[in-house]
Amino acid sequence: MSLTRYAARRLVFLVGTLFGASVITFALVNVLPGDVAVMILGTSGSQEQVEVLRQQLGLNQPVYIRYIDWIAGVLQGDLGRSLRFGDPVATLIAQRFPASAFLAFTALTIAVIVAIPMGIVAAVEQNTWKDFLTSVAAFTGISLPNFFWGMLLILLIAQYASLLPPSGYVSPTEDLTGAFAHVLLPAGALGFSLMAHITRMTRSSLIEELRSGYIDLARMKGLTSRRIVLRHALRNAFLPVLTVIGFQLGFLFGGIIIIEQLFAYPGLGRLAFNALLNRDAPLIQGSVLTIAVVFMTSNLVVDLLYAVIDPRVIAGGEG
């Protein structure tokens, strides 16, 4: 199977998954208890006003008709209008998305810079105190939720040490130093789990490569341990690490909902959280669909990179 055909199959799978996600999201949002029209008008709204608003919002129509209308708009780039703000959902998401992308990118960068060296040291120094400490740190990072690390960072770094602000956001296009000062704490909290996963995968994958026959041959040729690890073993060991990074990048966007709320960070996650509190159905659907698109697209890119680096993946997908 060619790379083009493989990419086409993965793209069809992505479209099918997004369709399923859109159906589930729309169904869940529309079966939530409570009347949206009543929530918008409040207790002062009369029954007649509630009924008029329900008709204006199309709430009297069957769910499947509303879904068809919504998905038809989505395919044309129209995600509807926010019930709370009255603005187009696409505009609200476009305003918040850059802040979340900056947060996720910073979290990923921190995680990769810290985790890969830790994983290499743990693999090379296997069964030593360095390996033990690295494993303990990785298991701790996986075991505890991101919001715990967020609260810990706020307490230690922002409140006691007063080194970084505990909340807020500055655009990197306005003030790069201020932007990093505001994003480092939420990015650190968001990246803890990712860091732990990358460290563990780097360690286990590199240990497996270091036990391979071609590594023994390299040692017999007199190559230094540093060269064997960095020039030979690490390259092959990086493939599963790349997969973990790709999958976890999608989960980063899922994790931003809690982290952005905790740090009062005005991104897509906080927008979705507030939309959920206000039963703003179009905004919830648009936000969840955007996060799903980011998740699926990141996985598609990783799959294609994996196939380019290791063509055996394409052969394995045949049939």
C-alpha cells in the first residue's frame, strides 16, 4: 500500500470519528435537564415569552432535525450563535484558541525537554539510584491529576515564592516575556502527566533497543556508549515515543478545561467550561468539536510521520 493510500484511509477514519463525536456531543448536550429558554429568560419570563423563544431557537423541532441543521451549518463554517453572548461561536472560539494553543505548545515543549533526557539517563543507568528516582518521579506524575500540580505550583511558586503570577494571560505578540511569565505555571501543571508518560516510554523503548543485536555489534566495533545511544539506539527508540507525544497532545487540549479554570486563563477550555455552566448549547458543541478536531488531527499527523519514518507501518495496515 502506498503512503498516499494509507493517508487517505486514515483521513476517512478521521472524518468518520469526527462524525461520531459530533452526534454524541449534540445528543448529550440536548438531553441535559432544564429548559434553555427558561434559563435565558430567567424567572421573570412569562410562559408566552418562553414559548416564543423556544420557537426562535428551534427547540420545538425533533432532535434529529436540529442536528441536521447544525451539522449542515458546521460544514459551511457556521457553528451557530452563542446563547449567552449572542456572537458567532466560530468567532468566540477563534478569539480563545490562540491562547490555548500557546498553553498546549508550551506544556508540550517543557515536557519533551525535561522527559527525554530523564528517560535516556534512566535507561543508560538502569537499576541505579538515578533510574529509581526517575521511575518514582514518573509514576508520581502519572498518578496525580493535573489540577493537583496546578494547586501545588500556585501555592509554592506564586504565593510563597512570588516568582510568577498565579493567573491571567498576556499575548506573546504583545509582550513575549510577560506571556511566558503567565503561561509557565499552567503549562507546567498541564505537562506533568505528559512528562511522566514520555519519560517512561523513552526509558523502556531505549532499554529494548540497547539489548538488540546491532547494538552488540556496535560495541564490538569499539563505538563509545555516547555514540551508540545518541546515534543509533535513540533513533529507533524514538518511534513509540513519538506516538505517545501525538496521543498526549490531543489529551492536553482535553486537560486545558480544568487547568484554564484553575489559573483563570482565558482560553478555549475556560470558554467551554463556562458554556457548560450556562447551558450554552451551540458554544458547548462548537468547543467540544474543535477539541475533537485538534485531537484527531494531531493523531493523524503522528500516524503519517510514523509511516514515513517506518514504512513497515504501511505494510502492516494492508488488509
